[in-house]
Amino acid sequence: MDNIITMLQAQGIKLLGGIIVLAIGLFLTHWIMKFLTRKDSFTKIEPTLKGFLQNLLKLVLYIITILTAANVMGIPLTSFVTILASAGVAASLAMQGALSNFVGGITILLLKPFKAMDYIKIGDTEGTVQSIGLFYTELTTPDNRHISLPNSSLTNTAIVNFTREGTRRLDVEFGVSYDADMERVKQTLLSAVQETRGIIDSPSPIIKLTACGDSSLTFMIRVWCKNADYWDVNWDLLENGKRALDREGIEIPYPQMDVHMK
């Protein structure tokens, strides 16, 4: 009986020690992560990489804490690692999607097709990148919807990055009557371009006749602007173009059809 009591006391002390080590480890993990986020050298890291490193470091510290607590409790690390390895194999089969997302996140960080605060489009989804996590990339759409995309899907599809180059080309079309003088139309649309703020001078704006439609001549205005000004320039150019054509009395015709009776 005394031996049993002694053994229980010894195991209880080990269990208590393991719990204390676990609590201290979790506290230290929280403190280390909080300390790192305040360091200047860490805050200067690119936001995309910073978020990924935070999640990865936290996961590593948790694993170290659990292994240390298990060792204090008297669980042999070799046995514990063997159990973890066996569980890892089983978990990897059950969590193939999560693992592929993890590998996808590393691939994104290495190849850098986009970074935090870039405006991207994947399929029918587009928005501003907020963060790249271990498993998901977070986007915010222009109408303030939050979208989480699996990292694995981003590495297997075409990604359109609207931000990387700094500038974007904008094409705006206007249809005018066949009776309109083409040179006059070009000068009128050029005045609309000059009235529109946000258009950059290089490359120079282009105004060309692009199509002879069933009911109208189609003129295209091609200009360049900064990414941040794209939509403002688009809307302002449409309004200024319509006002300029109205001011010069140039007709924007409705669709029409000529019917000849025999």
C-alpha cells in the first residue's frame, strides 16, 4: 500500500510539474509573440511575410511547450514523438486539403505573385489582399465583403494583379452618328480628356475610330492613370465625354434599323 501511495505521489508531482510547465510555456509564447510584434526589425518586415511568420512561430512554440510538458510528466520523448508521427500520418491522410493549403501558402510567399494590400482577381473573385495565413488568404472586396480563399486554389489558377505595375490602362468607348465629322469628334473627346483629372501624360492619350457599327461610329479613348485613380478617372471621363459631345451638338444615336419596302 505504501508503495502505491508513494508511486501516486510521484506521478502526481510529475503531473503537477507538467501542468506548471505547460502554463509557463503558454505564457512565454504569448509574451514572445507580443514582444516580437513591437520590435522595429519585425514591424519592418513585409506585411504578407510577417503574418505568415507569426502563425508559423506560434505553432512551433506550442509544439515545443507541449513536448517539454510531456517530458516533465515522465512521458518519454521518443515514445511521444512516435505517437505524434503515427498521428501525423493519420492526420495527413485526413487533412490533405489543409496540408495542400499550407504548402500553397509557402509557395505564395516564395514566388510572390501578390502581397498584402495588392488588388487582385482570381476567377470571378476580386479584392484587396489583407493577409496571407498558413492556410487561407484573406481578401476584402470593394463593397466591404470579407473573403477567405484556400491557398492551394491560388497556386493552381491564374491571378490578375492590378497593383504591381503602379499604373493601369483605361479604354472608354463612345458611339456617335455617321453624320458626325470624325476630326471634330476626336477634338471634342480630346477636350474631355484634358478636363479629366488623374490622367497621366505618358503614355499619351489616344483617340481612334475602332468600329463602324450598325447604328454608330465607335470611337475609343485610351488613357493611362495610377491604380488608385482608376475608377475615378473612368467615371469622370464618361461624364466629361458625354458633356463635351452634347456641348458640340454631336449626336449619340440610339440603335436603329432602316427598312426598305418594295
